[in-house]
Amino acid sequence: MTDRSLSSSHTSDYELDGPINESVPLVDQKKNLLVTKSDMYRKGKASLPSSISNITNTVLGAGILSLPYVLQNMGWALGLILMGFIALISIVTLKMLGIACKTIQVPSYPKLMRVVGGKKLEFVTKLLLLLTVLSAVASYIILIGDCFPKVIQYAAGKNEGYFWTGRNFITVVVILCVAFPVSMLPKMDYLRYTSYFSIFSSCYVVFLTVFKYAYSSSPRTSDSTHAFASNWKDILKTLPNIIFAYGAQIVLPSVTWELKNPTKKRVLGVGISCVSISSALYACSSLFGYLKFGAGTKGDILNNYPVDDTATIVGRMMIGFVGLFSYPVVFFVGRESFKELFFTGKPFNWLSHTLITFIGCVFCTIIALTIPQIQLVTAFCGGAFCSIINFAFPALAYLHTIPKDKSWVHKIFPYVIFVFGLISCVGTSIIIVWQAVA
């Protein structure tokens, strides 16, 4: 399908801000109006391993710690089945979104949705992305607050009675001294080395979970495990955690834009690699964590292990680094959406870039310190926002690339995914609100 065929089938869908050159396909016109100099600075520089590591880094972290709790509510068999189902749907939607990004070639998710549905849909996308990023970044800060203080307390032999070993103080110091400077980087590709280390740290935590199940001297509680949940409310309550754990779609347009030679095969390879790596790590950590602790599995699996265990302390430090280095990648998407929402058409400026990054870091930190339970943040984010960003919008973007003269057979599956995203958003949000009120 050529750009000209696409433009001829969707001419009425665009709202252009500038004059139309009749000799250039309309998609190219729209693309040129939406791409800035700073966008061109980022384009086509990232390698394939860099892209895979950055997008994988966005979904690891909170999922490794919270998914054992999901299996406690769903049962290990049903939980793994639903994880596999969401992983499969994620591969499909990443493929759809990747094809749309490759066809339309714009540098961000909101700009892609503007080409698809105009300024109103672009505004809705920016708003959803900001809320999604806010929830995701808050979960990473909670992760940092759960891990680093206990590591420092263990190393110093002190408890929380000292202000400098307290959770809030250490969290603020780590965010301002490490996360904020790293988040200042203007290109996602610059974050590849921290992403490599983050994935390595996730692997250590998974290895720790499996090792503790197989070789720990403490007794297992497998007799309190179950394969399938008997309460459907427990399933709906924790399903958003799984959806949140596969939230790579928010960064795929930016990753595709920065990817060197972004062919359809390479873009699809980024998505499949991300889902495959994260699924393998999720399955191991959730299954062996749940089989170890059964009904006593907590929302943060590391809280089930002794606080004075050296291997667990190292695991806490590693998962703290996962949150710390996942933070800048997701924050990058939120900052770009914020700039597009309030500073459209403005050239890159280091002063405004610094102020937006600093204010964003402070605001997200305040939210995280107010809501200290990570499973609540991931559940709300997955139910209310990620279902739309991960499922509904990629299907909508893919439908836009299908010429109107194609038969309905080519469109029925994207429509099914779109409806699934809407139902998932509404259904899980109602359950979460009901549970909170009750």
C-alpha cells in the first residue's frame, strides 16, 4: 500500500494546519507538518539491541514483584493462561501499531493518533498518555521507596528511627540525584546502557525467586495454592495488573522513530522480543513466588522474604535499580506528550526542558509518597488507561492504514481488538472503583 493510496482513502479525516501541496501525498503533508527539528535529531539513530532493551525496560519492574500476587487471586493455572493471552494480544497490537508507525512515520503516539482521527483524538491520546505515564512513574518511585531504604538500613545497621534511613528521605534523594539527571537526556537511545543493566537486574530477581523456591530451607506453602480462582471478582480485580505489565505500546512509536532502518521486520522484532523476554521473566517469578508462599503471597513478593537475608537484600537493590532506570524511559514519553500538549510548535529549549523534567519528577514523587501500595497503582493504571493505549488505539491506527476498498474480512479482527480494549477499560475500572468504595 502506498502513501498515495492511503491519502486518497482518508482525505476527509485530516485537519491540516497549513496549505496542501497537491503534488505530494497527503500523508506526507501531514507528517511534515507534525515533525520538528528536535524530532529529526532523534530519527534513525538507535540500534536494534538498544531499541529492544529500552522498550523491554518499560514493562519490567513492577510486574515482576506484583504478578505473584495476581496468581494468588486468580490461581496459578488461570493466571498463567491469562498472562499468555494478554502477551499474545500485546504482540498483535504491537504489530498493528508498528505497521501504522512505519506507514505514517510520525515521532510520537499523539501525533500518530492525530493523523488517524484529528486534533480531538490527539488531545485524548495526550491526556491518556500523561495519566498512564504518571501512574507508571509513580509505581517505579514506589518501587524505589520499597527497596533502597531497606538496603541502606541493612548496610548501615540502622532502622527507620534515623531520618536519613527513612523511606521518604531516601526516595526523594534518589529521585533528585539520579532519576532527574538521567531523565534530562533528550534521546531515548541514550538510555540504552541503563536499560541493559535494568534487564540484568530483573533477571537476578527472577533467579532469586526460583532459587528460593528450589533450595530454601524454609517450608513451602504449596498446600494453600490453587489452580483456578473461585471468585470472579478476584479475577477482574487483578486482571489490570497483567495489562499494566505489558504496557510497551506507549513507547513503541518513539522507539520506531529512533530505530535505525525501521523496516516492518525490525519493528515487529522489537515488539516480539520485548513480549518474549518479559513473559519468560514474569512466568518464572510469578509461578515460583506463588508456589513458595501460597495464600500468604504479598503484593510485593520481596516482602515475603526475611529482611536480614543477604541475597534478598541484593535482590531489593537490583529491583530498585530496575525502577530507577525504567523511570526515565517512561518519563520520556510523558514529557514529550506534555510538551506537545502545552508547547506545540515550540523549538527545543534547555531551560523549559529542565523545568518540565524537574516539575514532573517532583509531582510524580508526591503522588508516589501519597499512595505507597504498588498493586493499587498498577491495577488502576492497567484498568483505566492501559486498556485504551495498549489495545483500542493500536487497532484504530491499524484500521486507518487499511484502504477502504478492502473487504470486511481484513477489518474484523482489528475491530474485535478495539472492542476488547473498551470492554476491558470499562469493566476493570468499575470493579476497581467498587472495591475501593466497598
